[in-house]
Amino acid sequence: MTVLVSVVCIAIIGARAIGSGIAASTTLHTAATVFVGIFVQATPFLVLGVLVSGMIAGFVSPRALERILPRRAVAAVAVAGVGGIALPGCECSAVPVAGRLMDRGVPSSVALTFLLAAPAINPVVVVATVVAFPGEPAVAAARLVGSLATALVTGWLWIAIGRPEWIRRPRSAVDGVLPTSLRDRFALAASTAREDLIEAGSFLAMGAAFAAALHVLVPQGWYTHLAGNMLLAVLVLAALAIVLALCSEADAFVAASLSALPLVPRVVFLVVGPAVDVKLMAMQAGSFGRGFVARFAPMTLVAAIVCGTAAGAAIVGWR
């Protein structure tokens, strides 16, 4: 909090000089626009996510979660995947929620399945995709199927190969026992949400800054030249989804603007984005550790490309 307040104060004091310096450079102006766009776009959903994580910490006991989730991990992953429909937020909001579910004793495979499913299959994202692709409802269907398949496949793979020591949660104020009074429960929820907001917000800023740097350092013409055939188009748009780090509520409009490319690579773009991007990896590193990201991100990326391509080919066809 001290660092955050200090940075804000410096920015306020030097706002005019900073603004003049950015305006004088086209590259800096573009990078600043991308950074602010990503950060402002994601912040409301991040706030929603930390509020949900705070309520989980203050009001949901491990015993209640045990009653809701099936005992078999394979079935619990399926429930978590479908349950992602219930949280209308982007990937930034899902990270603190998934972390708090782990703190409450939910198996990591189940929490990670929810992390991947929630930002990709919720009604807000589906409606945004339908609006972005008028006359092409199959694109929204392919995105939903591909994203749900990615979450389930990754969750089941994590059951098979995941290890508890790969996840390093930061020190948490949450233990297994809930306070008895309503006032203390609200106090615990508020303190948890505040801690999650500072922690996740800092990594969101780092991820947004990295995405902005890549946006101005990598020539845009490279993407057009590389996307000359279907295989390259799939791989290039998967990489583009990682680099641009768009919010899942807005990425469909970017995909729709790439009208010169076939639909299948654009479906892959929509499936990969909410599952793996630079800001999401930065936030996951802060919540679960860098070792976790080094293992989880490549596995998720492969699953997203395969599931997105398969869903796109089956539903929209090779076009």
C-alpha cells in the first residue's frame, strides 16, 4: 500500500511533465494508450473478483464446499467447468477467486478449471461474441465449446500430473475456521479483498506494461505476412492473443476486425486469450508462484490451441 500511494503521489505531482513527455513520442503514446486500455478495462472485473474472493473467505467454510463438490476429483472438475458460467467477469477476476478456493481446501485441479472456464464461457462473453460476429453465431458456439473443453482437459491433466508443491500461495489471513460473529466475518472479508486487490492489481499493472511494450516493439506487419496459411494463422493468432492480453469481454471485437483471416484461427484467438496471456501469467505468478506458471501456462496453451482448432473446424468449418 505504501508503494502504491507513493507512485500515485509522484504521478499526480509530475502529471504535466509525464504527459508532455508521452505526447512528444508516438511510440510512448501508443504504449501508454495500450497500457491504460488494458488496465482500465480489467480493473472493474478485478474488483468484482476480489469482492467474491473476500466473501468466500469470510462466509464460505471448507465443510460447505465439501458438500457442494463431488468427492471424485474428475467429477468435481466437470462441475467447476460448467460452474464458470456463474461468474460474469474476465480472467483477472478469476485469479483471486481461484486462489481463495484453494485456501478453503478446494483441490487445485478444481480451482484451476474454474479459473479457465469462468472468463471464457460466462453469458457476458458469449453475448459479446455474438454481437461482434453478426450473422455468425457459430463463432460464439465454437468459442464456448473450445473454452470449456480447454478448462476440462487442463483440469483433468492437472489431476494426473499436478503436484501440490508446484503451487506456492502467499501468506493468507484465511484459515479453516470462520469467525462466529457477523461483524468479524465482514471484517475478514474486507481485509481479504483488500489484500487480494493490492496483490493482484500490482501484477495486473506489470502484465499490462509488458503487453504494451510488446505491442509497440513487434511490427504489426509481421502478423499479416506470417498468416498466409491455416497452420501459421492458427499459431500466429495464438501468439497474438498472448501478447495483446485483451479482456475476454472485449477480445471478440478485435477478432472480428481481423476479417482478412479465416474463422478457425480467430476462434483459436478467442480460446487462447482468456486462458494464457502475459497479464494473466503475471497475476498467476503473484498468486501461485513462478514455478506454477512455468508448468501450467505451456500445458494450457497446448490444450487451448488443440481444443480451439478442433471446435472451430467442427462448428464453423475450415474457413
